[in-house]
Amino acid sequence: MDSSQQRSDGFAMAVVVEGGLALVAVIAAWLFRVSLRELFPTDWASLASAVARGLLATLPMLAIFWILVNSNWPMMRQLREQVEWLIG
């Protein structure tokens, strides 16, 4: 199996796992009678603000990930090689 096939299989597995977690969360909300509709903003300004805050919160993690993937620093290169070895 080539590297690109392994990556797409890993991505598919991640989507299935995350989708399963979302389904479990919806079922748990139903069991505990938590109204999900009330948790979402009712107007577009609040929704846009919430989405912007969420995107802003992910920027530091994405920056660190980019540094990890593209760094030639020996410690980062060793960590990247260990992760690649563990994943397969």
C-alpha cells in the first residue's frame, strides 16, 4: 500500500471517528433533554462573532503544526520522524 493510500485511509478513519463522536453527543443531548437549538446564536452577527472567535482560537495550533511540519531543527525533525514511524 502506498503512502497516499495510507493517508486517505487515515483521513477516512478520522472522519468516521469524529462523526461518531458527534452522533454520540447528539444522542446524549437528547437523553439528558438538552436543547441544542437554544445553544446556537439566533442572529447572524452573533453567529459570525462566534465563528470568528473559533477560527482565531485555532490559529496558534495551526502555526505550531506548520512549524513542526516544515522545520529543519533537529528536535522537530526527530519528533516528525517518530510520529511518521508510529503512524506507519
